[in-house]
Amino acid sequence: MARPKMLKLPEVLEEIAMSRAAFYRMRARGKGPKLIKLPNGQVRCRRSDLDAWWAQIEQTAA
């Protein structure tokens, strides 16, 4: 079984065109995509979680 595509935080920030500070403020309000903290402390976002988040905010804006 293939592992899901995992994006590093800088890749997520580049795709959504947002600064790290703005991203974490949004996440603090419960509005950001789901993140996963790896055992080594690094943060990742599944491609599928980011796509689902995009779909959710597109519906909200419509």
C-alpha cells in the first residue's frame, strides 16, 4: 500500500500563499488544514487533507 503524499510546511505555505505567522494564527482559530507532527518534531500535511481544506474554504466562499 502506497503512503499518502506528505507536504512539508514550507510547501503548504507556498501553495496557499501565506506567511508562517498568518498560517499559525489561522490554525489557532481552528481554520487551517490538518497537520501531523512527526516523532522527530517536524510537521507535515497530507496532500489529501490540504485538498479537503481547499474544497471546504471554496464552499464557504461561494
